Amino acid sequence: MNNKIFAAAALAATLTLTGCNDDFLEKTPKTDLTEVNAFLEYDNFKAFMYPCYAMFTDTNIRTNFNTCVVNSQFYGDFYGGLVTSRDNSKNQYAYRTVTQTTTGNGWNFDYIRRINIMLSHLDDGVLKESEAKHWRSVGYFFKAWWYMELIDRFGDVPWIENVINEESPETYGPRTPRKEVAQKIVECLEYAINNIGDFNDGDNTISADAARAALSRFLLREGTWAKYHGLDEPYEEYLNKCLTVSQELMAKYPTLYNGTENTPASGYGEMWTTEDLTNVPGVIFFKQYVDGILMNRGNDYEHIAAHHEDVPQYTVDMFLMKNGLPIANPNSGYKGGKGKDMWDTFADRDPRLYQNIQPPYVVVPNSGNVDGVNLFKSWRYAKAGDVIEGHTVTAEEAAKYRTYMDYLGANTQCLRGGTFGGTGMKRVPGQNWGASLTKNSPNLTDNSTTAYMRCRTGYYTWKHYDMWEFSTGSSSYCTADKPIFKIEEVLLNYAEAAWELGRFDQSVADKTINKLRDRSGVAHMVVADINENFDPNRDKGDAPWWTGNGGKFGNYNVDPVLWEIRRERQIELFGEGFAFYDVRRWAKAAYYVNRQPCGMWITATDNPYGTKGSKYSGSFVDYDEIQRAGKAVGENNSAGSGWIYTYASPLNDGGGWIDTYYLMMVPTNQIALNPELTQNPGYNELFGFGK
């Protein structure tokens, strides 16, 4: 059977296993296979384990891609403070709207039970020794992969070594200390690396390199968590191992994907818009999608009104200039800021910015009477003398409006993709699923006749956007594969681990961060040039939006070089859901989560972004005041211009991050069932429970 078809069928099967129950230690797995007929030959083990591949789309893991970006990955970056939501949805950790957890919350051991059942049959005499080692390795990989999420969420969790039932003492035992579980995870992945073997389980199945990539991620995550949270764990040992396993992968995957289009960072962007990632440089493991069998809505969602992910100004400010300098560096040449438009903000920036956020443009519809939905399917470039929304275009403006059409490529076909036609990746002007275009970006309007591709901050995310995939605006028809493990993350893991061990120097920068910058057309990091003043806006431990409630671990001054390493990680992995994992392991959640978001600088009238007489009717906020005092109130637009107001400061509306949130709440129904389980610190007090 074609492995892709088999995997799709297995995914459906696993829904019957895990979809109806999110609780601890189900008695039996809900599956058509039983222990009587499941382990009679090699292929039985393969079939029994295929449902575990659903872990790579399980929405509890926030780095997973599942159907569309406004899902796991969105919440990973949303909770980590990198992105916001257009439609009045606030970060629950910033505004303290986290509610009591009765059940669920990721406290799920169904996968572990399935894995333990398989492991218990490896000595039945059916398999050769090498085959048994292989399936033990596969089982250990998945066991470690799920426990990585469990300890990140809950800290101490029960380690279930064997198949248990209601009579087993482990069923009602206490949580296993995090330190012990972490060591078990490392041991499982190391075993898998050394013993998985080369068996024909199908295309794109778990390999030794996938285990190496998982281990690289975990060792950095757990090592830095232990360091910055003061845990009794061998964090230096973990970070040294991270260097070793990462180096092994770096030697095997020396090349980055440069894409198919002749623009800087196209390989970075096309990692998410390529139909088949097989043999693509740097891809270690990926999720396959197949036309008519297993499809997604990644690209489709970013063409339509339902896409509500926005980017705040402070995240746009994080992206470097092409010359490798932060925008606040006096030598950066940054043209944006107060009183400037989006073309100034985007000028000469790291091209990864354009791959993540739709650049600005203005075009003129060919049809005379445009309603924004039905008639606008063809366009022309603006020219001097055109009157757009009451504004007469100058020659300088006409040239400016087409800047990113010339840079990325113009959307001249205006087709729906798939069999309806359409080629290429990022193209402007943008269009919806029916090939109706938006005449300007950003589309800040609240006009319902141009609802699609609109945003609130002015910065519209389009990481998965392309022109070749078919879009319907309502269903999954997209087939671009999505990476799970890629060498880019491993390079960043190596760089950060090296710094934490005092071993980051120019040679390390050159083989990690500067490889990423070469692919994106950004000047090299020169370690000797990074001093206390390299980025005046660096987190120096005195951010005004830090509060005592979020200061248990100390609002430490981030070393200038470490700040740049972390920045590179956030840029390279933007949109992939890593942020909430990262800001928590750095013990910096309060810094990132408490920032008051706002949008771009704009004038209330005579701006090129609006659709009703070029007017912006929303409120403004003083971004300078936010940076200086940590918060600012919204102002009506009688001021004439300002930064787009989106949400009140968390400091005024909720109070901001509290350290209780570093770990998640153990579901209360599990504690009721098993009195040996304990609650994580702070939740009993937060919700008024007894100890």
C-alpha cells in the first residue's frame, strides 16, 4: 500500500483511539486491532504504530502544523507574544483570562499506553533481534516525543514504563520528578538513534536523524529551562550533548534550500509552500500531503477573511536591516518610524520579513465600478496623475507603489490555483480564493465587501501563501508538504547551546547563524561588533512592562550576543509556534507577553491603505509612550495621525503574566481520581482550592 495512503488511513484510525477521551490511563485502546491479532508479524507492528504519527498533527504540540496556521502554530506564537489576533481575541496569559482546568489541557496518556502495549510484545519471538531493536527504537522515539510535551506543560508527570491496569500500583501513584523523566527522554532518544536500523517502513517514516533532531530540540529546551529556572538537573551535560548531536546533523545536512524563485530568502519561504519536500536540502522529516487523499488549508486560509493572525509593531521592529544591524542601531539606516509609511518601514529590511508579512502595494482596478468582490479581477500599475480615493498620485508614489511587485513578482494571472491555473509563490497584489484582488496592502478596512486579506495592525501574515495551490475558501485542498524537523532549527540550537556553555565565537556564528543569513541576503553577524550599544532596545532587565508578578526568576539583563542569537531564532522560526516554548524556558515570559501591542503608523486621512476615501477611522496610541512607560491609552483619531491602537496594555487590563503560568494546571478531575497527584504551584491559590 502507498505509504501516504496508509498514513492517512492510520490517522483516521487513531481518532477512534484518542478522540473521545483526553484523560489519564484508559483501560484499553479503542482500536480495531487487539493484542490477539496485532503482533503476529513485522507488518503488524508497523500497522499498530502508525496511529502514533498523529502526534505530528496533535494540536497540543504548538510547533505542529494542523490543517491551517491559525491552529497550533498560531497559539504557540500568540501565547509567546510574537503575534496578535485581529478579531478582539486577547492573549490569555497577558490578560489573565486562563480558566480552571477540569479535564484535558494535554494531560493525555493514550499514546503512551499504545506504545507500551507494542513494547510488551517485542519478546514474543515473532521478530528477529534487529527487528525488535528497530520497533523498540520507534516506540521509544514516540514515547520521548510525547513526554517532551508533557514535562514542558506540567513539569513532574507520571512516567509509565509498562502496560498497566486499574490494579497496577502505578495507576494511582504520584508524579515522577521532572529530572527523572527528562533523563528517560534522553535515554529513549539515544537508544533510537543507535538502534533504529534501516528498515522499509515506507517513505518518510521515523529515522535515526529524526531522533537526532528531536534530541537536539529537547536537550536545548530542557538544558536552558533547568538553568534559568534553577532546577537540579545536569543542564551543562544536556547542552554539551546538544552540541554533539546537532553537529552530527549539521555534517549530514550541510546545504540549505534556496528555493525556486530568484529572490533573497525564497528558500526560507518555500519551505512551507513546496509540493514535495522529498530530497529538499535541509529537510530531515516532514508531513506529506497528497492530492485527493490528505490535504490542508495552509495557503487557502491566508487568502480569506477567516485568517485573523496579525503582527504587532514590536515584532516587525525585531527584524534586522539587510546590513545586519537592528533598526535602533544609529548606523542601521532605518527609514521607518513615526511619521513614515509602510514602504519606509520595510525598506532594506531582512527579506525574511517579506516572506512572513505581506509587503505594501497599491494598484488600480481595470474595471470602473469596483465592489471589492465580484468585479476586481484585473488591474494595472498606478501612474502619475491617477486619482485614488481622492488622492492624486505623484510620479514618486507610482514608483513606490510597485516596489514589491517588482521584488517578489506581480500577480498578473489572477487565477485560483490548481486546475484553475496559477503559478508561483508570494505574489502581489493579493487575492482571495476566487481570484478577487485587494487593490492595496495593508487592507485595514472594516468594509465587508473587501473582507478578505484584511488586518488590524497593518501587518498581514502570509507564511503559507502561494499562487499554485487550489483554494476554495472553505475546504482543505492544499497539498504543500510541511516540515517537522529541518536543519535550520538545528543550527539555531547549536548556536544557543554554544553560547550557554561559553563557546560561542565567530567560527560558531559562521557555521550557524551566518549560514541562515547568507540564504536570506543579510549581512553576517560579526561577534566582535556586538557590544552593549549594538541594540539600544535590547532587554537590559529594566523593561517597564515587567511586573513583580512576573519576576520570580529575576528580570535579568540579556547579554548583547545572546540577545542577537535569540533574535535570529525568533526571526528564522517565526510563524512555526516556537515562541511560547522559548520565552518560558528563558524565564522571560513576562518581558514578551506583557508588551502592549499596536499597529503601524498611519494618518487618519489621505493614506493609501484605506478603501473609503482613504480614511482610517480607528484610534491611535503613542508607541513611544509604550516603550518608555510600558503602557499607553488609546486616543481618537482627531490627532490626525499615530500608531494604530489595537488593545489596552495588559498592565491596565488584567495585570500581565504571573509565574504560576510557567507550568500548566493539572486537571482537577485527575487529582480527584488519584489523590497522590499534586497541583502545580499557584493554581490552588489562583482558583481558591484547598491544598
